[in-house]
Amino acid sequence: MTKTKQKIITHLWYDKEAKEAAEFYASIFPDSKITNVSTIHNTPSGDSDIVSFDLWGQKFMAISAGPFFKFNPSVSFIVNFDPSREEDAGEKINEVWNKLSEGGTVLMHLDEYPFSKRYGWIQDKYGLSWQLMLTNPEGEERPPIMPFLLFVGDKCGNAEEALKFYLSVFKNGKQGLIARYPKGMEPDKEGTIMFSDFLLEDQWFAAMDSAHEHKFNFNEAISFMVYCDTQVEIDYYWEKLSAVPEAEQCGWLKDKFGVSWQIVPTDMDEMMSKSTPEQLARVTKAFLKMKKFDLVELQKAYNG
């Protein structure tokens, strides 16, 4: 079976619009396409579309599984328009901004800020948040799209602990930039994280604390799928990351900061996308009963 190259993949939960949203994003970003759509039947949400797609060379997955979770800005995506990589980065950022703005809500206007010549934060018509940034080409290179974790409310002040924790859990990781709030930026506390980024496996993440009043926090609408080749690996990540027993379901878990992860077998993609309807029905029935995935049981269901 083919092994997926990207170990951590962002997963988006929609009510019914997964395919429509993926097509929308693939039409906006360069080097983007839908790679697979499959439908699983008889789930607690009825029939669910599962959509795999690439955005600017990075893999994503989305599911239409009912109106249970809504996107909010606690997880957004930084989109780096780097003039050293894109000849017309300035024009591209405006173009993408205009498309994401259709039916969307501006959180910070596209403008010049102390940290970027051109930056804006937008919530698109599906509720997903994007931070578009004209990157300083002098800085260290980062990928075009990075998930961004905003630690607010009772999680504010945890960004540094979280990034250290994630770097301890994932074997291949490194700390990137770290900038702290100076004195006089109340309500933000001096020394907490104003911006940081870090690499887990081959995926860059960014994080910050914000003590301002926000009416949201992490939820299951955005989760991070970790692909595992063996049961030993599944067990390892499950044990390290899971901190909320009642959130454990169908390979999903929540960590101590409230961020959702899915610990899945590498072969799962192939089982979902290359199987006969009968195989898919058996695998679905098997995994709906599981909390942590059991590789042997899933293979048995797949092979009938």
C-alpha cells in the first residue's frame, strides 16, 4: 500500500459543504486540486462525503458530517505570499483576498502593519479564517500555508507550554521564531507569546497568546490527522496526546490544550478511496465502534 508523504494533515469538518468548499479553495490557491472524494454511509450523521485535496502543494482533508462543529478563529491559516518565490506576490495577495472576501467577514483589514507591508485576516463564507501576509523575503523561508493556533480565554498563556509539549511528542520537530509581548501591551501579559512557529514532522505551525476578549476556543471543526504505519505508533501518539477521555471516538482525541487530533493508520486512505462499496461499509462499521483505532481489526474488516 502507498505511504502518504505528509505525516500530519489538517482536517476540516463541514455540515454539508466539504466538496463545495474544497473546490472553492482549489480554484483560489496556486498548485491546488481535489485528489479524492468518497462517501461513507450509515454514520451517525448519515451519508458523509470525505474529500482529500491539495492547497498550494499541501494536503488537506474535509468531511461533510452534520452541523455539530463550527469553525472559529482559534485555528486559522497563515498564507505566505513571498516576493522571493512569487514574482507578483503583491497582486496575488489582493486577488486571493478578494475571492476569500466573497460572502466573508473581515477580522483585520488588508493593510500595512508593523509586522508586514501587507496583511489581512478574513473569515470566508464557510467560516474558515485565513491570515494573508506579504512575507519579508529576508526572513527564514516558510511554506505557503501554515495552521495557526490562537490561545485565548482560559488557554491564554499556554502557547509556549503547548509548543514545547508538541515538540516533545513528535520526534522530528524544531522551534522556529519566538517573539514575546513587551511591557505595556495590556491586556496581554509581558513575556507571553506574541508570535511563534514550530515544525512538527514536515508541517509548520504557528501559535500565539491573546488576552483580549474572544468568544471562542478550540473545537473539533479543525483537527490534525497523524498518519501512523504501525499499531505501536498509534498507541504512542494516543497515549501522549489524549487528555479528555470523553472526547475519544473513532480515532479522534483532544489534548490538554483542547486541540483535536486524529490518530489514523497510513493505510486508512487507501481503504477509504480504493475499496469496493462492501469493503467501505465493513471498514466504516468497524471503525465507528472504536475509540483508538485497532489496525488488525480494520485490516480484517477490509479483507472481509
